[in-house]
Amino acid sequence: MLLSTDLWVSALIRRAEMAGAFAYVLKRGDAQAGAVVLKITHLRDRETFILRQANAGDETQWIKPIASHDPDAIETYIERERRFDSDLWVVEIEDTEGRHFLTEKIQLL
């Protein structure tokens, strides 16, 4: 049985906060089955990148859909995805080490 998206997001935010990071929901999607985009800001390096949830069969994997660290390019990507998928969640994590706090696999493109 898979977790609902709202419960999964709450657990991720809790994990980040317990490690000393700031995490919050920028946009709420479908509570039961919405996909998630993570916007990660490395506070020391002042770089931002995003990770997008991608389902691979029974597994959930994460991909880095764009290589850019440009804030405008990241916002453009997020807005385009939100127009395409209104159920999409957007979660921002701000961390001094740039950690994402995911336990699932990440595939770098």
C-alpha cells in the first residue's frame, strides 16, 4: 500500500526540519495521488536545483529534470508543470548543506 501524497510530504518536511533545514509547501496538489517537485536551495552556495518525482513501475524514482540553477528557469519549469498537472505538489527545502532528505533513488540526467 502506498502512502498518500499529503502524508508523504508531511513526513519529508518533518525529516528536513528535524535535521535543521527549513521545508514548506509552496503549492498543494492532490492529497491522495499528486506528483511532487522538490525545490532545493543550498543556502551556503546560494544555488537552487529541482528534483521531480517519476514513477518507474512499482518504484518511485527522482530525476533532475533541468540542469539549470537559474531561479528564473526553475520557476518557469515549475509553472509549466503546474499548468500541465494541477495535482502537482511543490515543496521547497532550504538547507545549509543543500540536502534533499529523500530516501528513494535519484537518477541524474
